Amino acid sequence: MNSNGVVEWAVVGSDIGPLLLAATGAGLVSVVFHARPEVREKAVGQLRARLGAEPVESPGSARLAEPIRQFAAYFAGSSREFSLALDWSLTSGFNRQVLRELAAGVPYGTVVGYGDLAERVGQPGAAQAVGAAMGSNPLPVVVPCHRVVESGGGLGGFGGGLETKRKLLALEGVLPQPLF
């Protein structure tokens, strides 16, 4: 069991549907899209298995207050960046390296290619591995995997679904807002 013991989680509404946010004593550890009941159950089970702690639903948690506030501000368009303590324990190795570079180096309203991101972490040619790292990102939106796109102009894949990726990029002004 990690030293941060309890994992607290809550589901919050957003412009892209319900999000499950989970935090440990070290910080925000997980963000899960489309957090309907069945998705929620699976996510909580994965947190239990991977963190060795019993996740507790705690919408009023002091640990979650700031993440919830910052997500609301982001979707309202009044904030462009997250400044949250993050618990990186659900990712390691190359994936963690790529995700940290993404979080630090690809600001709001910009995009980066999979290959460019691979180069930034000193692994040119590892574009597919970067794609896999994005797919395993435990902290989407905060660690902005929606900002990673194909060099040819395609959106690339996205764990939350392409519609979600499109909405996030539109919110950030990278893509035009969908007309309908």
C-alpha cells in the first residue's frame, strides 16, 4: 500500500460529460472520461488494484476541491492551465517521461505531433510508442494528450473518443467550434 493511503474520488459534470477525478495524499492520480456507473465501477476497481488502497467516494473531499475548481474554470474558459499536485504513480518509464514533457511543454491552444513529442524526449522515431503513452495517460485534460495530433493534420486517436478530443481542441481555439 502506498504511503498516501486513501484514494478519494468524485464524479463531476463537464462540457464533455461526467468525469471521475481521484486523488491520493500526493495529488490528483486519475481522470476518467464518460464516468457513467459501469465506467465508474471499472475505474474504481482499477484504482484499487493498482494503488493497493480502497477508493472512497468523497465529493466533499478537501483533496478534490482544487481539482474540481480548476476543471470548472477550464471548461468555463476562465483558466488555461492546471496547477495541481499530480500523483504519477499510475505511469512509469517512457510513458511517464513523455507525459511529463507533454504536461510541461505543450501549452493551451497549441498542438504537437506524435513524432515531435518523441524527439523532445530524445527518442526520435518512437511516434508509435508516444501514441501508446497517450492511450495510457491516467490524467487526461490535465496532462493534455488531446493536444497530440498526427503530423499530416489528422486528429490521431484518443482514449476519450474523437468527439471529446475535438471538443477540447475547440474549447482551446485550435479547431473551430462544431456548428452542431
